[in-house]
Amino acid sequence: METHPLFSKALEFFDTARNKTKAILKENSNPILHSQLNYCVDMQMCDIRMMTLHDEVEAGRLTIPENPSKSTMCMGIVLR
């Protein structure tokens, strides 16, 4: 996936979304929770990435590796 021409732009969008999400949560949460924000936001972003991957597989734009048990999650997904 890193070789795809839009990979760096997608990564930039995810980083921006992650940073903005943390900022919003920090403004509206108890300071005691601030130390956990990185973890919570990272987990939410991971969920969003996985939902996107599932959508792309269902749409036929990505294919699942022939033997997923032999590859790290998402590393073997092939762009069509």
C-alpha cells in the first residue's frame, strides 16, 4: 500500500484527523483522562482504518491475500 501514489496523502489525512480528534477531546474532557487520550484516539483511528479496508474489499478495489494467516494484518492487501 505504501507504493500507492495517494498513500502519503491518506497518511497525512489520518494524522490530521487524529490530532484534531485529540484536541477536541482534550477541550471537553477531565484532565485526568488526558493521559489516556492518545490510546483512545489511536484505537478509534485503527477502527476507522479497518472499516475503510473492509469497505474497499467489499467494493472490489482491494483483494484479500491468498493466505491471510501467513501475513500480517493488511500487509498483503493488493490494490486492483
